Amino acid sequence: MNIHAVICTRSREEITTMTDNLLAYFANAGVKVLLVAGASSIFKAYEGAYAKISPDPEDIIIFCHDDIEIREKPEAFLNFLKEALENEETGFVGPAGTTLLNADPVWWDQDNHQKGFHRGKVIHITPEGEEYETFFGPPGDVVVLDGLFIAAKPKVIEEVGLKKPDYFVGEWDFYDLHYTSQAFLKGYINKAIHFNIFHNSRGELVGRGSWHQNKELFRLNTSLPLQLHI
């Protein structure tokens, strides 16, 4: 069994120290990395990379951002991943998601957060450079996951498909909710698993017209709400 990671980055000439450190971490953990630079679409990048990998059925495929830091010893991280995906009913796994996706499909909805519907945690950073932990909830089953890091077995990925839905306009947004919600709708169990991960992003949506377009198109083309009844 091999573990592969697909990472999109703007260009090989502009790789940051954080991305270099992530590549070094994966290399130390024995994860085979495919770095995709300058892609025109995250859907095309993931689809093309997966075809190049041509994984065996027992392999694990990670899709993640280039601005993350996994703060676990490599052996512990690999154990978390393998244990989470050993069940054939498991779909995608990642650090954060929700058990309820409303008719307005923003997975991190604050009202739902306060009501205890979310799962997982991520370390973020303030504009002043101070780190803080966003605790969404205890690890557990979810309907969708955030795309900063998601992983699955080939069977799940091939059933869901990595191609951009015909109804999407934007090339970079809502891929995570599309992939993970499709896995959920096909009967798989997505999971927010416990491991320490830092995301060097504040999730700014100002000026992200593509995000808002794809959000509305996802809403119109998905039977919402999606809820995990526990």
C-alpha cells in the first residue's frame, strides 16, 4: 500500500517555505507527492494527477492545500490516516467538517457551530500573525469536509469522480463540498479525524466571485439540507 499526496501550487518558481516544509514532511513520512503547478482548475489538476498516479486499490490518496503544516509525528499521522480509512464504508477523511449542511451551504455556519453540529479542529492565524485553534467539535462522522486536506481510497474517488460538475462556473471553489457530499449521498461515511494541522489562511471570501457563484450553483443542484442523523 502506498500513500500519495496531490498538492496544487501557483508555480514552481514561487514555492514558499511552508510548501517546502510540507514536501519535506511528506517525504519523511514516505508519502509520494505529486505537486501540480500553475493549473487552470483544481478539478483538472486533481483529475490529471490521479490518472498519473494510477493507484492500487489499497492505496490512500491525499488532496491538500500547499499552505498547511501537519503537526504530528509522521508515524502518528500515518496511523491516524490508515485507521480512519481501513473500513470499506469510509468515504473521505479530513480534519474538519459538519454533520449538517444547510440550504445555504456554508459548512462552517456559525449557528450550527454553536449548536454542536460541526466536527474537528484546525489551527489558524490572525492578521497580526498570532495562532489560534478553531475547535469545531469532537472528531466523528460528517456529511462534508473542508478541502484544506481530504483523503480517500481509490474506490471512493472513482465512484465520486474528480471532474468538475457541468453546472459549476468557477474552477477553484466548492470542489470539497462536491466531492464529499457525493460520497455521503452514495452511502459512504465521511469522517473528521483528530490530528493537529495548521492552515496559513483566514478563509477570506472578499472578491471571491467564483466562490459565491459555485456556492449558489451547488445550492441549486443539491438536495439540501444534508444531515447526519446521529
